[in-house]
Amino acid sequence: MQRRDDVVALQSLRTDDVDKAAGASDRVKIVLGGTRTLNGPQGGLAFDLECLDCSQFGAAPAPALASEDYAAELVELYWASLPRDVPFTQYGSDPMAMNAATELSSLASYKGPRDATNKVTPNLLFRGGFAADTIGPYMSQFLLQDTMLGALSITQKYVTFKKGVHYMLDKNTFLQVQNGIDIGLKLQPDVSLYLHNGRGLAAYTHFDVLYQTYFTAYLVLNTINGGKPVPLNPGNPYNTSKTQNGFGTLGQPDIAATLTAVAREALNAVWYQKMVCAPSPSSGIGRRHRLFDPNRRRRPDPGPRQRHGTGLQGGAERLRNQQQLVLVTGVSRWLADASPLPDRARRCGGGPASPHSSSFSTAILSCRTRRFRQTTERR
């Protein structure tokens, strides 16, 4: 991701992306904003011999920058950055989580889950929209249960980052990170813990192997039934066989290999959407153009920006009152990050390494969910 106002730099990337016949000499002409290289921008142009090519998968367009939907997403992201050190189990009694739930409840365009009275409760904060996402504790048992990788015992305690440490709190560091410049700050690892809050999940996604989450879930399914695998899908033909069991087909090696094999295809398919349609980090855009300033009218109808500008300013004001973020002058509100690196560990905006757009996790989860249903039954 090049400098936001450098048209020449942006065009150098776009030209290379669309020119599939470009040689190596052309690719080195891509203008960078710093010393960091782009993270596989041509992965989305790869062809696939087993499924549709990356460009043949569709994705819903992102909300327009000046829309109420986009503003509501940004308000949620600002709130999500505040309680990253609060355990999920304490959201129900935490004042910060309560304030977040109250403000999100007031946003008609907020797409997150609500209760029967159309309210966002603290226990529903930052949850997904898939079936059963609102049931049970925030953390999945697949990320908590001990398991085995062959003969290797696995206790699911993960290295976390130190509490209270935030990054990208001012204009200069924000732009430097976005332009791929090393600002000299390093992550500060902490002790290994069971995942229980937002900062722990940020650390997890920073270090995880491509398909680690889903493969670990598979391992847990193999041991959670009293040390034995969960029952196979009733339709598995080997269930009733008296002479055979599944192995290379509809057996454990088949399941394990299939779960990991779809990772690259899903990654490249989403990378096509990311590199073609990647939105700029919201807080920087909002600051630069003052889209969330209720006193500035750049178009005849500033309604969405005006209404949500007030909401965003309210959320940002709470950040300052909590003394967890630094607010720069005027209407600038910088979204505190859990990482100083331009990569996938960040909660908002992917930076030059991994621009944030379509969800790789969602794409690969969809593929693997279908595979799980083919081989196991839910108990």
C-alpha cells in the first residue's frame, strides 16, 4: 500500500496487478512508501488447477466511505480497541463494555447481533453474525481444550502481548506504518496464557500458521470424546463396513489433508479482493478528509457523516477520558493498535503488508465447515 496521496505510486501497483504478462523488470518498478515489501500482491492473480480461479469468486462491495454502514463499522472498531485488555467474561460488568454496547445500540446501521429488544448488550459485543455466534462464552472450546498432535501433547496456552501497550497513536507513526517504514518499535511478548481477551487474540493472529486455528479444532475433535475422535458423519460408508475403515478416503488422513489443502486456494481468492478492492485504513481517511467532523459540510447532504461523526467523536472522547489513547489536534482520532507492524495482526486496516478487505478466515472457514460436515456429525 503506497502513500495515500501519491497517484504515481498507486498507478504503478495497479498497472502491475492488471498486467498479468508483466515481467520481473516491470514488477520492480512498483513504487514503495518505505523499506517493507508488499505481501504477495500477485497471489490473487494465480491460476488454480483444482477449483475456480481467484478472479472468478465474487465478493459483496465494501460500504461506501461516506455511508452510515461504514461509519458504524468504524465506531465499532474504535470501541473494540478500548477493552482489548478486559477479559471477555467481564464484559457484562465492565463500564467500558457497557458504554460501547449503549452507543452501538443507538446506531441503526450497526449490523452486529442484538437481543430480543433490539439492544446490543455487553455480552453480544464484537460477536459475529453466523448461526450460534451469540450462544455460549466468547472463546470457543476449540481454542481452550488440551489436545494431541500425534504423540505431542498440546496445552493451549499462547504467548500474549504486554497489557496497556498501544501503537500508532499519532499522525507520524500512523503514516510511517502505512507506508511500510519501520518505526523501530517492537512487540513486547508476555507470559503464555489461555486466550481470554482481545489482546490475546491479536497476539494469536500475529503468530499463527496459515491454517492453525482450523487444524487445531480438528485435533480437538479427535481427542475431546474421552480421548477418542467424535463420531463420523452417519453417511460415511465406512461406518457400517465390517472389513474396512476410512484412511486415504473419508478417514483421518483424508480429513487432515483436505482441511489444510484449501488454505492456499482460499488465501489467494481473498487476496484478489484485497489487492483490487482494498479500502484505506478508516481512521486515517477520516482524519485527512474530516469526514466525521459534524461542523464541516463537503456535500449538500452530510447527514450520515454528521450523525455518525457525533457518535465517533463521543467514542473518541471516551478514549481520551480513559487515558488509553492519544487524540491529536482538531477532529483527528487515531485508532490505537495492538501491533506496530503493518500486517494481519491489526484490528483495523491491513497496512501495506496485508490490506484489510474480504475475510480470508471467513472464506477458508466456509470451505472447512463443509468438509467437517461431510466427515463428522455435530454432537
